[in-house]
Amino acid sequence: MAAAPPSGGGIQQVYERNQEATIYVGNLDPKIDEEVLWELMVQCGPVANIHLPRDKITQTHQGYGFVEFKNEEDADYTIKIMNMIRLFGKPIRCNKSSQDKRSNEVGANLFIGNLEPEVDEKMLYDTFSAFGVLLFAKVMRDPDTGTSRGFGFISYDTFEASDAALAGMNGQFLCNRPISCSYAYKKETKGERHGSAAERLIAANRPKEGIGSALPAAAPGRPGAAGGGPPGMPTLRPPSLPPGMPAPPGMGR
């Protein structure tokens, strides 16, 4: 490579970062480093900085990082096309770093059962994102083989979205198998499900700050998508993009 990817470090850099142009990238495989992440993200737009927090003793990253783009439009575009893309067999999670994911969870969590083995996180996310902003979509897998256990979980930022998904998808066919949808059980309770009246009341009184609030309806004609990479960097489409996914303007020509 002609140039090393820009890498952030230290508390000072965090404060200087443009938070609105920075995305959080989670569920990263240990084999992913700054260079691999940079090569993937630069194909969505010019990257200003990459930071992977590392353990002070082992120097291994902690499974997540931050990518700062040179403008907010590229950050929004990247979230749209890169969220749930699989890297080294693991679906990565992308969202705006300026908003903490946990603070946006309201309890609108659904259990999705009777999944075909071929249904992965990307398919689950794409299917249910039609009903609203998804905070996560996870297929439960065997820890040894990595094969699907036939069920998963999704979480929305509002109960309106989860109610719509429950009404629209319960009993519907996904990959030739009828799936079951219900509110998931809470972890710390016995037999109590999410979606209670108390949770809904709390959610109704929260500030309206969803993860998807900063995302535009579409991302055509984004300025500055081409270039921004080091000299000699090929403008290739990420290999994990689904077939038929259009390349951003100015790329793949």
C-alpha cells in the first residue's frame, strides 16, 4: 500500500473528532485491523480517521472501532450499505457514534423463531428493517459449528415499529418456512416479556432521538465519494456486498 490508513489515538483525538461524520463499527473479528477496516470503508467515501480501542496489555482490539469520514453524507451512506455485512464470518454493526445504542433501546425486542438455516443476520435485518429502524438483528448460532439454531432476536427503536413487524410478519414465509414472531422474554425476569405497558409508558416519555433520525431517505449524488484513498488504492466494491448492490457515484467505473 502506498499509504497507511489514518489511525486515531488518545482522548484528545476523540474530542477533536467530527462526531456527526463518525460511525461506530461493532462485532469485529480479531483478525480485522485498522488497515482492513480502512480498505473496506474507503470504498464508501474518503476516510479521515480510524480508531480501534486496544487492550493496554495484549494490544488486541476490543471488537469495535470508530471510522471518521470527511463528511456526514458518506457516514450516513456507509451505515445504509455496510450494516450487517459479514467480515470473516461475523456480521458487523454500523451506526452513528454520536448516539449510544443502549440509550436508544426501549424494549421493543422481538423473538423470531422457526428460521431456515440459510437465514443469516443480513437477511433478517433486510427483512425486518422495512417496518422501522432496527438497533440490531441477531441469529443465534452454535458456538462450536457456527450453524444457526433456528431462531434470533431483533430490536427496534420504537414500539410502533415492533408492533407493525409483529402484525405483519408472524406466520409469514421466509425462505419457504413460516416464521414465528413474539415479544422476547426479559433476561432478568422469569416469564415476563418485553412490550409491557410500563415499558411503553417509559418509551413514550423519552426524548425522540432514534439512530435513524440522522439518515437521509436516499443517498444519491453524494459529493466527494470518489477519491480520498491513498495513491494506487483500487476503487473496488467490497466483496461482501450483496449481488446487485449499486456502487456509490463515481466508483466502480
